Amino acid sequence: MVTASTSRAMKALSFRIVMWLFTLMTVIPFGLLLLTSLKSKKDLFRGAFVLPETPHFENYVSAWVDGHFGIYFWNSIIVVIPVVAVSVVLGLMTGFAFAFLSFPFKRLTFAVLTIGMMVPTEAFIIPLYYQMRFLGLLNSYAAMILPQIAMSVPFATLFMSLAMQQLPKEVLEAAMLDGAPRGMILRRVIIPLLKPAISSLGLFLFIWTWNEFLIPLVLVNDDVYRTMPLGMLFFQGRYTVNTPVLTAGAVLVIAPIIVIYLIFQRKFIEGLTAGATK
């Protein structure tokens, strides 16, 4: 006869097994990518899972120097930092307005923002190209930064608005009764309470901006301004035969995302689960 405790233990074990399977499905492809990047061409013919005789770190040097990934990396940094910073700041201000203020057409504006998030980039990339050409911004950092800020602010607004609505009403009412202006309430009360949510938003925007491919592809054709995902495309065309160097370039593209996630992992999880225990 199966007792209740035994049934719970079996369910917990089944859940752990499923989670481990999903973890392996995620880790194994990246492990193979990392392993291939440390091989020579000769090692490739010995098998995908065979360890190299000696690690070939020169593949990363070749990708960084010969593949111009040093330039692509700093271009990505130059684009990501202002996009994330400006989008988070604007998201905080507009999210505060939608969460606590009353203004005409509030619901309609909120609905328009929501619908706008559903429009794929492919639907407006051609008009965007002509707009950037009219403004003389093609082949520049602004051509990548400004559109991605415009695309990120709606999500940041909705994200921050929903997060602010989860805050304890008593704290906000106490600040208002003390006569604190709205700007001070946002800076001194709301932002300290929303640090996990802000970290989560920043991580989302970092990943999306870092991986953005279509906007740089269409608006930038000068190698001086290409970002890492776009550089990977042209790098693949030049180094198709040299698979270890190609995979080393792929690791260089993925590594910053993994590092940033590991640094902000705790805050990211807190931000996602903030409203679950309210």
C-alpha cells in the first residue's frame, strides 16, 4: 500500500528527474560548443565527444583578432548600455504614471502599448530604414540604439507598472501622508523596493539587445559598427571551413549573456517571484 508520504516522495523524485533532463538538454549543446572551440581540425575527425589532445586556446585569439570580434564586442557594449539604461529609467517613470496616476486615455494608451509589443520587427523594418536614411543615421550607433530604446520602453513600462502595483499600499500611503512629492516617492520609496524587479528588467533588456540581429543587419553595413550577432554571420562566411574558430566565435557571443545572468541570478529570481508570496 502506497502511503501519502511515499506518494509525495515519488512525485518529488519525478519532478527532479524532469528538471535534470531539461538541464541536460540545455547544458550539453553548450558543452559541445565549448569543447569544439578548443579542438584543432584534426581533433574534429576523432568524434564530437572526444577530448582534444591539447586545448587550442589560439582559436579564441584568431576569432578575436582575425574575425574582428574585438571590434564587434565593444560595438555591442556601446549599444547595450544606453539601450538598457535609458529604457529602465523611462520604464520606471512611465510605469509609475500607469500604476498610480490618472490621465486622459490611460486605458487606451495602455492597450496601444500592449498591442505594439506584438508587432514583429519585420513588419516595420523597411519604414524604419527609410526613416533612418531620411535622418542621416544609417551606419551609426544611433541607428541601432534609438530603435531598440523605442522597442524596449513599452515592455519596460508594462513590466514596471505591474511590479509597482504589487507593492504594499501602506508604504505608499504613508509617504503621501507625509507630504512627499511624487518624484521623491519614486526615488526614495519605490525604487529601493523594486531593486529585484529592476534587475530582472535590466537582464531581459540586456539579453534582447545583445541578441538583436535584424536591426543591425538592415541599418548597418559598415564593419566598424557591426555588433557580435551580426559579425558572427559575416565571420561564418569567411571561416566556414575552420569549425573550431567558428565555434570559438559563437562562445564569445554567448559568454557575456551567461556571465551577466550568473551575476544577477539571485535578483532575477527574486524579481520574477516577488508577487507570488504577497
